[in-house]
Amino acid sequence: MIDDFLLRAGLAGLGIAILTAPLGCFVVWQRLAMFGNSVAHCGLLGVALGILLSIDLTVGVIIVSVALAALLIAMQGQKALPQDTLLGILAHAALAAGLLAATMLGGARLDLMGYLFGDILAVSTADLVWIFLGLIGVGGAMLWLWRPLLAISVHEEMAAAEGVRVMAVRAAFMLLMAFTVALSIKMVGILLIVALLIIPAAAARAFAATPEQMAIGAAGVSVLSVIAGLGMSLQFDAPAGPSIVLVMSALFAAAVPWLLLRKGA
Amino acid sequence: MSVSHIHSPETERTAQGKPVGAALVSGHGLGLTFGGRQILENVDIAVHAGEIVTLIGPNGAGKTSLARLLLGIIKPTSGEVIRAPGLRVGYVPQRFPVDPTIPLDVGRFLTLGVRARRTAVKSVLQEVGAVHLIDQQIATLSGGEFQRVCLARALIGMPGLLVLDEPAQAVDYAGEIHLYELIAEIRKRRRCGILLISHNLHVVLGASDRVICISGHVCCEGVPESVASHPEYARLFGRDAGKAVAVYRHHHDHEHTLSGEVKCGHDHD
């Protein structure tokens, strides 16, 4: 007999695993790990906003994440500071503001640890609905954007010359990232979310000969990690988010020899 | 076959070698300022179907910027770019490092921008002599192989206009001559317009119908012979640059040394 909360946790985990895998490939290919981090760090500010406006906290996180993505898109053209410096500044400013706001507004009611490290076992039915709507929406958009995104990842100007609307595709991808990160925060938390994006994709790179194989492989690694991580969490009464990330890391470590043996690596 | 300078017989041309009729792409009074620096000023350029136009100029002359303007990747600060309606463009950018983090074989690389059957992919790879590479990962290709694959990728969309930016950069001297022969053949077979950017003058000029020499502005333009003997050209590239061009025309009489110098079996006056 499976407990309800465990079933919800499992379904949420699988949904997020499949959602983050293809996005994670582009995070790796386009070196967007820092961007993912920044969006995640803004999550707490979104939680505070949700409390302040008494709206669904996931909606609050989505609003703030999307606003950050929009801000970054607007600042893409500037060359005075490197992109990662800018992202780092925004990330930590948002995290600091979020920590302060959430503590002051939420007080003792707010489970700060839950947001920082995730609490997949506390996933509600409403959260599940969000995740599966996200899976349909983001998944569909990714299918539609897959070819132009891939063309841009290989060579931006070549893609532009062939008629890909580079800025629009980039902006759409950043919004999808923001949305996905917002949905995943509840599960693995703000501090571990980027792991979900990059580790499965990195592990899958060792065995992939095509971009699609890498995306599917990443989903496989992710699903496996969620199942094993949840099992570990139950067995040892350990926090679920870190358990999942640790399993992922172990799978990546196991793939490293193949990664190093690749021709042309 | 040799790279020879053949005007297509059916195309009518002016004294400067410009074909009469509508251009595939043309720039009128193009100016480009970037970060307060004037990169291009009042440039007029046109590429017509079936002709090879070569853009030459020293480093920093704005060759690549001009190509990017014509491709529509960037917008001019002044002037306008006119493209023939429905024009398809194939673009081979300057040599770029292929990111080994993306698993991608040659066949897939060719079909990133367009959908095509494997037979079509094979036939276009055949055309550039790279069909044996179809299943190889692009990160493992040599410079010359990758250049051919990029050319095939530009061709697979059946472009009306090909834009090739320094296509021979990663290729040795013999490979370079081969590559320009290939480009001349492609023009002949497909009747597309080709805009070539280069600073390797002596080989390029032989394959061109028209040469435009720029250095922020158009210094001189015309058929290769007239540009090679133009004083502006001599000023930009040194007096001997023109000689090397003239020599290349009778390349059956001489050999090229490894450094690219020309050893002649006969005298020049």
C-alpha cells in the first residue's frame, strides 16, 4: 500500500525530472548554469511576494522568475560587465532580499528550509496540477523550439542568416527556464535546482551521439535519481532533495570515465 | 579543372563586369557605426545570380560587418539593404570552434536549419567531396573537412545566394586552391550568386567575376585585372600584390612553394 503523500511525491518528481531534462541540455550547451542559478535564487523573493499578496506561492515565484528573465533579456546587449558577473549580482541581491522579506513576512509559519532545500514529501495535489500543466506547456514549447534552439546553440549567426529569430527564441527559452525553475523549487529547493538541470544532461553526454539522445538520456538519469533518491530518503529518513541530487551526482561520477574516453572530447 | 575566370555567356555586363538586371541582394549607401566607431561608410554593393563577387580588404576593413549587413544579421546605421523576395541564403561564417559538448554528427549538422532526406544530405556532401564524413561527429573533423561540411550545409537549402567568409582559413595552400575550384564549380552548376570574403588575394581573384576592395569604404572595384592594377589596391596591399594575381592566371607554367610564393618557369616583364 503506497501512502498518498508518497504517490504525490513520486509523480511530482517524475514530472519535474522529465521537464528539466531537455532544458538542462540547453543549459549545458549554451552555458546557462549561472542563469539558472540566478532565477532559482530569486525564488525566495517570489515566495515573499506570494505571502504579501496572499496568492498561490507558486504564482508568486513564477512572477518574480519571469520578471528576472525579462530584466536579463533587456540587459543582454550591454557589454560593460560580463554576463556571469551581472547574473551573480542579481542572484545574490534577490536571495538576500528574499531571505529578509520571507523571514519578516512569513515569520515562524514559513518553512524556510523547505524552500532552500526542497520538501518533495510535502507536495500537494495543487502542486501536482501545476507541475503537470507545466509539463504540457513547457514540454510542448520545447518541442516547437527544439530545432531553432539547437541551431542557435551551434552557431548563432549562421542560424540568424537562415532566418531563425534569435532574440525571440532566446527570450522564449529564458521564460521557459524561469517557469520550470519556479515549478521545481518546491521539490529540490532553491539551492539545489541547478543540479537537476545540469547533472543529468552532463551524465547523458557521455553516451549520446545526437542531441535527442542526450535529452532522453538526461530524462532517464533524472527519473532514476528521483526514484532512488526518494527510496533513500524513506529508508534513512533523510531529506529528499539532497538525496535525489546525491544519486544524480553518483550517476554522473559513474559516467565520467566514458566522458573522458569520448573521441574529440 | 582549373580556376578560370569565365563570365557566363548569357549574362550581360557593364564595363566594370557588373551584370545588368536585378540583384539578389544589394546595399545602398550603407553606413555602420559601432560603439562610436565608424566601421563602414557609404558602401554600395550588389550580388547578382551566377556571379562570384569577392570582397577583399585589410584586417578591420569591415568585410565581415558588410556581409552581416547583407545577411540581415545586423541593421545598418544608414542606407538600406534590399533582398530579392523569397531569396534563400546559405552562409558559411568565419572558421568557428565547434562546441564538443553538443553531440552532433555531420548528417544532423546539415539538417539543423532545413529538413532533408538522407539521400539529399548524401548528394550535397558528395558535391563537396565529404560524403564519407556523414556519420562522423563534427567536433572530430579537421579544419579542411569542417569547411567542406559547412559548405554542404550552406548548399542544402538550395540557396540563391551563398555568403562565404574566409572559407579557406583553416585549409593549407593546396587545399585552398581545391576549395576555390569547388566554389567555382558550384557557381557553374547551381547558378547561384556567391559573395566571397577573403584576404588571400592571389587565389581568390582568379575565381572571381568582380572584386570589391574595401577599407571602411569602397576603395576600388571591377574585374580582377583592373582591381589588381588599381593604385588604391597597391596602396592597401603593397605593390607586389598585383603581380601575384597576374601570375596565378597561368598557373600551369609554375609551381607554388610551401610558403605560397610562386616559382615561375618563365620571365615576367
